[in-house]
Amino acid sequence: MTAKLRKIAFIGAGNMTQSIVGGMVRSGYPADHIYVSNPSPGKLEAISSQLGVHTSQDNAEVATAADVVVLAVKPPLMADVCEALRKAVPAISDKLIVTIAAGIRMPKYRTYLGDDIRIIRVMPNTPSLVGKGMSGLVADDRADESDREFIRSAFDGVGATLWVNNEDELDILGAVAGSGPAYFFEFMASLQKAAVVLGFDRDKARQMVQQTALGAAEMAINSELELEDLRKQVTSKGGSTAKGLEVYQGADINDISEQAIKAAVKRNQEMADLF
């Protein structure tokens, strides 16, 4: 953690907040610079005892104490949470606003919190919970390089980060990286079911599938080859892998993935109009 120290407040203490805060502390960020609020005390007690950060049931209290405010509440609650912050924290426009909520675009936050705010949107995914996340980031023109570096460093603690150029690209990233774990789990579950049909018990089938998925991901990460070329490396002409791939290719797996991503992008865009 090399970014300049700032006091940072998280509004909401859900799983993603716990993961991000845990990643920051493990990376060396001082716990006494981190504040977390939540309406119920249970999650606050857990995160305080485990990580030693400041906690409060009062959103305005932690936001007032911080230089950076991370909005980590569900989209339907965002308008009310922001309205309360705007009324209770007069200096809210002086703080960097970060949101990890899906769907809500930056212009909407200006209606919630004022036209002069600096804002960065982050789209983390669920593997962030195990330190293997892929977080997309996009900043408005008011956020400067030090703002960007601070947030990038914070989210590097739970995986990899990728800056995109605009919110349309963030929708695409969300459809690939945000929804992607569900696609992989669906595929892994289908392989497990196939192994069970052919005689394996569920536990052995799962072990085969998850270790194979892990190994394939590690090979992709550690190779400079294109993914298509990696596939070719394990596909001998006329062999069993080639025969299996013929089934997937016959179903036009490329078109299936394209249609799935387009459907998810469309839903992300629809969600932008809901809140």
C-alpha cells in the first residue's frame, strides 16, 4: 500500500466492504485511518474485533471523519443514504466519493450529493471475497491522479484492477467480470453433473472440476499465449479433447457467450434508469 494516507469511510459493512477493508489492512494500511458504518451492530462488532477499524451506526459520523467516502449500500437504498449524508455532512463536496453500487451512473450521484463532487465508480466482483477479484474503475474529470492512485491501491488489496474509459465500458466489464463467476460456476456445475452421470460421486466430480478450473486459470495467467493458442496446446488432432470440443463448437459456444454478455450489458443499462 503505497498511496498517500487518507482517512476512508465505508457506508455499509457487507461482505464486499469486509473484503476491501481486510485487503487494505493486510496490505499495511493503518486500521485507525479506516471507518465503517452500518445500521446493525453485529457486522460492526465483527469487523472491529478482526481488523481494529473505527465503527459506528451513524453514517454521518464516519463520513465527517473521513477524506474518502465509499458508498457500499444496495442501489435501492442509495438515494436515501446520499440525501441524509448531504444534509448531515456540510463538507461532503470536499470529499472523494467512491461507489461500488451496480447500475447507478455518476450524473445521478450529482443529483444526490451536489454538482461539485469528485467521484469514482468501482465495479468489484465476488472473487474479491477471496482476494482474487477483478475490479473495474472509472473516474469523473474532477478526480485527480492522486484520487485515482489511492483507490486503485485500495482495491489492489482484493485482486486486480482495470481502469476503463467511461461508464459504458464499465457496463461491459460488469457483464464479463462481474457476472463472469456465475458463468464459470454454471459451466463447472455442468461438468460435475456429467461426471456424476458417468459414475463418479459428487465430491470426487467436484474435486476434478474445481482443480481443473484452477489449473487452467493459472496456466492462462502465467502464459503469454493467446487463450485460443492455449486451447490448441491441449487439443491433439483426432483425440478425445478434440471430439469433446466439437460438441461445444457445434453448439456455437462463441455465439452463446456473446449473447450472454449482450444480455447482461443491456440489463446493466436498464438498471441505470431504475435508481
